[in-house]
Amino acid sequence: MSKIEKIIKNKKSPRHLARSIAVQGLYYFKLNYSPVIEIERYLSSNGHPLYLKADQELLHFLLEQSVNQFDKMLNMYTSFLNTRKLSEINLLEQIILVIAAVELINNITVPATVIINESVELAKLYGAEDSYKFINGLVDKLAKQIRNNEMKNRILT
């Protein structure tokens, strides 16, 4: 079963679909260094079956913020890496980390726990076999740094 078929079978929300398609769009960006408008044109015209079901506003926001700040967002994880360098993290995992950082910083209406869970789900879908554990640890640490009060309240409740 393909990744697309898994997403369709699981009937994911429009917001999850936006995040998932953003991973694909950012992968296209990293291979072609295209502007956001071209990435969106590629995603919509490529017959992507889930594109129209995705939350278009969130998708555009994630693409735009991630393209414009990819290295800055990725570098936010540097202090949490013990044995690996950013350059050693595979591209799809980098993309998932960037999307999570963008949302943690700029999308405060979405709880940090949701962003962490979405990152884990994306890593399970697109990453290597156990990469979701690595992603979970890094995004959780970044969430504690960026949204300290929210994460403390989560632990206390």
C-alpha cells in the first residue's frame, strides 16, 4: 500500500493532509529550489488526490514559512543534538522538523502536543523505520523551550 493510499484509508483531517502535503512540497523545494507559487502549482497540477481536501490556508502557510526560513528553523534543533549533526539527518526528517518548528513558533492556536503528535505521524509515514522516536524527542525538547509554560501546564494536568 502506498503512502497516499494509507492516508486515504485512515481518513485524515484536512489539517493533517496539509502537513503531509507540505512535506512533499518542501521535498520538491529542496530538490528544485522553487518559489512557493511553483510548489503549489506542482502539487495541485500533479494530480495529487488529496490536495483539494487539505486545509489550503495551513498548507500555504507551512510552505511559505518553511521555504523562507528553512535553515533558521532547522538550526533551532542544534543544541538538542548529542551525537548527530544537522547535516547527518536525512532530508525528509529535516523537513518534518522544520514544519514542527514553524508551527511551534507561529501557530500558537495549535497545542504543542498536537504538533508533536503530528510530527511523529509524519515521521512514521515518511521517515526511516524508527525515525519517529528521534523526531519525537527533538520536537518535544523544542516545544519545552519555545512553549515552556504550555508544556509545564501539560505535565501538571
